[in-house]
Amino acid sequence: MKGKRLLLGLMMTASAVASAWAQEAKDITVVLDEEVDLVEPCMATRSNIGRIILQNVSETLTELDVRNKKGLMPRLAESWEEASPGTWRFHLRKGAKFSDGSAFDAGDVKHSIERAMSDKISCESPRYFGDTKLETKVVDDNTVDITATPAQPILPLLMTLVTIVPAETPIEFTREPIGTGPYKLTEWKAGQSITLTRRDDYWGSAPEVTKATYVFRADPSVRAAMVAAGEADIAPLISELDANDAELDFSYPNSETFYMRLDHSIPPLNDKRVRQALNMALDRDAFIGTLLPKGAIKATAIVPPTTLGWNPDVKVAPFDPEGAKKLLAEAKADGVPVETPIIIVGRTNNFPNVVEVLEAAQQMFEEVGFKTKLQMYEVAEFEKQYSKPYPENRGPQLVAAQHDNARGDPVFSMYFKYDSNGRQSGIANPDVDKMIAEATAATGEARAAGWKKLIAYLHDEVVADVLLFHMVGFARVNPRIDFTPTIATNSQLQLSEIRFK
């Protein structure tokens, strides 16, 4: 009898060890290119935050499925319909709970929308809605009406941008997000790592990943090496140079457009000839296949070619250094202060080789006669240069940034990039404002035609900015993981989509 008890004890111990090993085997490590400065749900449209918490911790009413090409899908809303012109009724999922144990209902939706749109907190969400005002009315615990003024025909699609938080959430940034998603944030070691742990009480199917730890490494070769060595499972962004293992590495269109925002209110950038000269000074072909991947595409719009209303008739500004010099000379003769130093503002670790790309662009600008200085910022400081209110007493700037639009409609870009009141706009043009408003309110062919017209006008007539490239991303994935990066990977990394081989 004693021998049987001993054998049983050994079997139980072995079983416990095997169970613990299996649990550990389904914990993953994700290595990202830059540390996040906050994990606020209403900032989850910012790609470096979205990769961690969007649809993992914080969910939205609707979800755009680009991985499986299913289009707009239910999430916290099970269905919706246009109840009356401008008003959409959303029928909410029953039984969902927040990670603090509180139940999800229509009151949370109302508060989340009002909080995200409040001028008392600098959320990213409002910039996608332009001048549209939202009014939310609770019909009952499981039904909510959202009215857009002016009427917004794609309001359900816009709801993919508003993360839902409990009604008790204060209107201030939080470091401890509470969401309805399949994971909760359980640890944040500033400057080191963030850990998400799978919830047992999630309303949906339990994901396979039990725990995800996000670590931050600025060097893309280090990120690639960590996955190769088994120290990490996914590196969503590595350089083309490091993507040298066909079994581990994937390329994907990452929906980012790299450009330089120009502030038209400050000389000499207020002169169209100067803006044209900046565009003509750049040999864009020289970047592709050297500092940037071969798959990068020269840009003629702030949105990628997969977007509604894409205009194939708009052509890239030619590389013409002599023409650029001539334009600068003409502008100077008319009293434009073309010799004023221009600051090129860049974001550290924005993408692999970003410093080298900006240094090369700087040299090209100076070869045609511009005086420039390159200034790199970490993400938090960069945002102060990139979004309104812009710094007072600033001089002329070229703010080099990436803009992500994987949602297929320019509405997610045009207002906040180009409207006079847009949060990241460098122009104030009544004709542009009118075009944006008309296209936003249109549907079907009229909507596509409106965006097509605006794209041409911004590029050819306004010369709104220095458009550079539609970018390509490279990711490295541990062979024990079943996960293929897509255009969505740049802005979110849903742990529920990860399987184990």
C-alpha cells in the first residue's frame, strides 16, 4: 500500500510539473521598438499603445476585421441600425464584464464617448471625427442611440476607434486601464516591461495565450536576435536587413505613410514655391532598397493605395534639384526669407533607419539651398511638436511622422491632418475644409469621387506637405507561434489571434 501511495505521489508531481510547463509554454514575450509613455484606452489609436491594449484590454463597439477580410464586425455591440437620419442604434452584448468585476452596460458607452470627446482630456479619438458632434442617449441597459451632427454615414465604422471604459472612470489619463477585453494589465515596470494576464471571466472564447509580457528594445537587430534565440516570440517591427530568415520573418504592408508636415503659417513655408522646392529636392528613388525596403511605395497622398477614393492620376513630385533652386531664387527675389533655418523634427525609433533617412533628406534639402537642422525627440516630446496646440514662438518646421490608416476610408485621416481645425493640420484653407465636409457626408460613388478630388487638390494645388513613402513592415515570429502579420499588425496585435503549433 505504501508503494502505491509513493507511485501515486510521483505521478501527481509529474503531472503538476507537466501542467506548469504547459502553462509557461503558452506565455509569450513581445518585443517592441519603443517604450510607451501611457496605456490610456482613449489613446489606443496610437500604434505603440494600440499594439498592447487595443482589443486585448480595452474593446470597442465594432471592429474592422482586415486579417480575414470580413469587414466591419460586432464586438461589444452585437448589431446596429440607423434608427433615424443621423442616429444609429447599437444593441449591446449582454453578460460582458470589466476586469474589475463590474457589468458592462449602455451607461459605460455613454460615458466612454463623452470622456473621449471631452476637451478636459487630450484623447486621440476626437481627431478622427472632425467637427462631428456626438450625442449619446441610453435607451435601456443594453441599447444606446448615438446621434452624429452633421449626420455621419459611416458612424458604425468610426466606433472602431472609441474604446469602452467603466462609467466611473475619471476624465484624466489612467495608468491602470479597466476594460472588457480578454486580458487585464497586471504589471507595469516603467522602462522595462508591461504584462497582460488572461482573464477567466471574459465574455468571449478564452484565447490560447495565457500571459503576454511586452519588453522594449530600440535596436531592431536586438529585437530580431531575441526572437531567434527564443527570448521573445514576436517582434512586430524589425529592419529589412535583419529579416534574413525565411522561416521566421514576414513582410507586410503596414498601412503607414511617412511624410513631413509643413506649417503653412510660418515663413518661408507659407510660400507655395518653397513647398514645391522641398518636394523637388528629394530623390525618393535613392531611399528605396537602401535605407528603406524595396517594397516601399512613393506616396502621393496621406492614405495608402488601398483606400477609398485613391487617385491614380496624381503623380509624385519629380526629383529636380535645379528646378528647386530656381523656385527658391524666385521666392527670394520676392522677399521670401528662404534662408531662414528650418528644423526637421523626427521621432526616435519611429521605424528602422529613421535617423539615417532624415539625415539623407536633410543633405538633399541643403544641396538645393535650404538651411536645416535635425532634431530627434522621444515619443512624448515629439507629440508636443506634432499635435495642437503647437509650441509658441516656433520657427519653420518639417515634422517627419508616420500616419496609419488601415481602415479603408480617408475620413480617418483628412480632417485632423488637413482641416483648418484639425489637430495635426499645418494648413488653413476654406476650400479644403469644404471638400472634407462634403466627402465626409457623402456615400457611395459620390464619397469616393469627393476624396479623389481632395487628394489631387492637396497634392497639386495646395502642396500641403512633403509626402514620402507608403511603408512596408517586417516582423519576426518564433516558430512555436502560429501567427502571420497583416496590415493590422502595425496598429494592434490581438493576442486572441495567436495560436501555438
